[in-house]
Amino acid sequence: MGCAGVPSDSPEVIRQAQHDRRSAERIAIDLTIERDLREALHDDRQLNQLTHIQFNAYNGAVLVTGEAPDAELKNKLIAMTRVTKPVKLVHDNITLASPIDESVRLNDTQMTADIKTALTQIRSFQGFESGMVKVITENAVVYLMGQVRREEGTVVINVVRHRPNVQQIVTVFEYLD
């Protein structure tokens, strides 16, 4: 960790900034946090081989999802996340279990794509874009991150609730009102 940050003028940041309420600088910082955590996970052979973990940063808050086979490894992952700069808050959603298999991961990827498509149909709020909501799916549990107004958040949750195979919805929204 501690590598150079993602530049705020990188193509990925510019693309995300077009549909996000965060500044390009904040997006770049969040992408750097995610990259640094993925690298730290990859560099720890035990964690890399025995767990299945995703890190998603939004405005300095990191959502940690996935599976770890025991509490010791889970605690190590959360501790690693907390000491990563400039993480402000850690949302621990790691399940104590063996890592899910590839077919479940593929299903999660398809669910995420389906939900993102469904969110593009929300047109009832001026200035709202579906890209303002980060969608993460892990073992059919859908996590929603972003800066939204309460009314927008309610509509997003209702859209997701009606998607097939969603087992649970966990919101990690920052409400603007």
C-alpha cells in the first residue's frame, strides 16, 4: 500500500464523474483505496487463497463483502481495511463461510448487471442518474452505496426489491437530506 494514487484525470475517473455526485478527486481517492486493498489482499498469500473478498469504497467509506472461513481471517481483513489511508469508515459484511463458488459469483455478476439496467428506468427525479448508485451483489445479497436523497433511495430500494432472486438488500447510502 502507499502507491501513487489514481489520477483524477484518468479515463475511469472522468467516466464515473459524469454520473456521480462525488468530485473527480473523491472518485480517484476511492479508486485508490480499492486498488490498495486489493493489492494488500493479493500480497497476503493466506488471505488471498482462503477468502473471497470485495472492497468497495464510496466517499471514504469501505464496504467489505465476501467470505472468510474463520473469525481470525475476517478480523485480519477488517484490521487491514481500517489502517488503509484515507479510509474513514468500514462496513464489515464478511460472512464466516467457505468462499462461494464460481457459478454463484457469475450469478451475482448477472444480478448486478440486471439491477443496474433496471435503475436506468428511474426517471422521476430531476438530476438523478442510475450511475449515482453503486451496486454490489454477493451471494444474492445486494448492497447499495451512494449519495442520494431519501426519496431517491426509497425508489432505488423498491426497484431492487422487485428484481428476481434478490435475497436481501443492504443500504450503505449517504443521505443528502
